[in-house]
Amino acid sequence: MAGVRIEKPRVFQSAKDMVLSLGVLLLAMFLVVGFTGLCSVKPGGPDQSGPVHEVDVDNILHMDAQALNFPIRIVTMPDGWVPNSQRRTQVAKQTSVLTGWVIDGDKYISLTQTPADLKDAMHPDDDYRDEVRIENIGGKQWHVLEGDDVRPLWVADNGDVRFILKGMATDDLMRTAAEHTVEAQPVEKAHS
């Protein structure tokens, strides 16, 4: 007995059929994803002038001040500086706190407060920077470090803590950040 050859339906015999099948599959996918609302399309690219999401820096730093073993300051920056990030980070395996501000929608400065020593604070990441100058601001020496394709650092030793300013901003804005940082007083720890 010879085998019976079963022919595929004619609809599955050409490249046009594959394209048609993919089209139906994509349409079904767009319908399912579209109804969830988890996807959006914005022709023309991202809007660079959208609102900056502000974080509650004061409350987070108050909690960090109670939990960490070094003095933490809540730095009040000028109007127009929007605090948009606050987190714990590591500098030389020391838990530190980082606060970031967006300035005028297109500039950014972060302040890291760390118990790490000055040498480690001057090299908080793997990027190479050279010390290019020292600026005296607020009675503190700020070591300014710059390198190729990296954000500049301004680092100061406050005795009880080191300050690291890192930013995509002008030197004048970095000086302003340094002044306000030095003026800030440590958060008092709650007595238990």
C-alpha cells in the first residue's frame, strides 16, 4: 500500500501567506497591548521640556539621618532647583546619601554626603579625573576634578563628612551648590 500524500491547503503555500499571518498576529498583539494602557506612542520623539518629578528630600534625609552613623545635612538650594532624586549609594564601601537637583530643566547637580575619607571621596567611581584646581568656598577647600567624557567633581572635607558635587552645570552653579552645602546644618538625631 502506497502512502497517501496530504496536500497543504492552498492558503499556506506562498510568502504572501506568511506575511498575512504575521499581519494578523501583529494586529492581535496591538489590540491586546493597547487595551492594557501600558504602552504609548508619541510621534516626534520624547518631550525634553516635560515636568520634573520632585521627591520629598526632607523626609528621606530625616530617615537616613536616624539610620546612618554620620551627620547628614538637608541642603536648601535656590528657587528653580528641583530635587528629583534621593537615594543611598556607596563610596569606598561606605553607605552614603545622594541628592540630585534639576536646574532650569536642562542642568543637573548631585550632592553625595559620605563618611568615606577625602582620598576615596575624590574617586567615588571608576572614571578617571585629574585635580585641576582648588576653590575656597564657604571656608572649605573644594577640590575640582575633571576628565575626558566624565562629569566634573567638586569634593570638600567638612571634618565629620565629605561632600561630593557632581554635575552637568556651569562652574557658577557648582559654586552656588557648594555655598549652600557648606551652610547647611546636620539633622538632629531623634532621642530614644
